[in-house]
Amino acid sequence: MKTFLIYALSFSASLLSVQKALGLPLPHINQNQSYRALRQELIQIGWQPATFELENEFGPVRNHIHQVEGWHELEDCSGTGLGFCKFIFQDEQGNQLSITTVNNDSIFPASERYRIYGWDYTPVK
């Protein structure tokens, strides 16, 4: 019994240290949900939007989103018809969360723009 208790306490301590090492919590992210709503939630729980500068003649969709929405965490957009775009957030420990969206071009109705396509969490090594 004593050995089991020591094992259980050690395991619990390990879980707590892993949880702390992972940084900020992640909200539940659903494909096709609104990026605008997810962005607000991420900022509220402490994730910081990265900052990328505008480009010159390249990336018209990206530059438009920077200027109209003010989302400077937008790293890049593809040149495909779906307009995949990648947004980057970081926590204070350096962990990174990237969000990929679709329907980013103004040809899509406003209610259908900036939909989550996927996401990736990269912990600090």
C-alpha cells in the first residue's frame, strides 16, 4: 500500500510538471469554426499573436487581411483558390500554435470567411 501511494504521488507530480511545461491551455478547436471567435478566445487565455510585417507586391490577400482586419499574426497565404492562410500565436514560454484557415479572400461572403481548416501545436524543446 505504501509503495502504491508513493507511486501515485510521483505520477501526479509528473503530470503536474508536464502540464506546466506545456504552457497555456488550448481551447477546443473545431474545423470550420470562425477564426475571429477562436482568435478572441486565444487572446483571452493568454496566447499572444505573433507580428509579421506587410510585404511589398507579393501576398495581396495577406496584405489585405493585415490592413482590413489588423491581424498581424498572419504569416502567409497560399495562392490557391481556397486561400489557405497561416496564423501564429505564442505563449510566454515560446510554445507556438499555428492556425490554418480557408475562405480568406473577399470573394467569399463575410459570414463564410476565415474558417478553421487545421491547427498545430509546437512545444518548446
